[in-house]
Amino acid sequence: MDLLFWGLTLGVVGKVLLGFTVISVHLKIVKEHKIDRLVLKEMRKERNLAILGILFIVVGYVLELMFYGYLAI
């Protein structure tokens, strides 16, 4: 394994951790119910987009590994 592999891997891990952090904050705020319904609805949308973003990051990572020859199909 070379520096490119480790750079891609650490970059993806950092982005996914950031995404999970955003999702966990949104979940805590939604559970508290101290804000109005409109904001709660918007936060649920943002949570779903964050999950989709994490999925795209992971799929992109797998495609990059395949392109650079670290994964064989």
C-alpha cells in the first residue's frame, strides 16, 4: 500500500465521520422537540441528504480504489 491509498482512505474516513457527526447532532435536536415543526421537518430532510452524501462518499471511494488498481472486480 502506498501514500495514495492511505490518503484516499483517511480522506474518506474523515468525511464519513463528519457526516455521522452531523447526523447525530440532528437526531439529538429532533428528539428534544424544543423547536417548531417546520424546523424539525427541515432537519429530517438534511439528515436524509447527509446519509445520501455518506453513501456517495463510500461508493466514490470504492470506485477510486478500483480505478487505481487497489481493488479487483
